[in-house]
Amino acid sequence: MLIEEGTKYQISQGIQGNFNYAETMTITSNNGITVQFSLGENKGRGSMPVEHLSYLLKKANLTQIQNKRLLINLENNEEQIS
């Protein structure tokens, strides 16, 4: 899975306590070894190894939130192709 800057994740209720009870996190940088993130509702910032983020995604403790602008652009492109 490609982890890019700006990607937003929903934090499951089971681990929100580990993230200051924030509901979302957004990746702010990724150098290939560690990722830095900011928590939703201005609840803080942090960093973790990419391997740990991958583990949280695999365990479904984090789920990616789709970018609405990207979805709208994809829908528009499909309509133009048809």
C-alpha cells in the first residue's frame, strides 16, 4: 500500500485512547522509514515507523478515508469517457 502525504485515516474506537481520543489522522510526511501525522480536532501530532502504520492498517485499526474531491474527479472523467 502506498502511503502518501495528505492521506487521511479513520482511527478505530479501540485504539483512539492511544491517539488522544482523536477520530482521524492525516499523514504529513513519509521518508520511507517513518511517517509523521497530525491528529484530527487539533489533538496533536506524532510519528511512527512505516511498518507500524502498515500493521495498524492490516489489523483494521485504521481505515483510509477517501478524498471526496478525488472521487468527484474520477466520476467526471468516467462520464467524459462514456
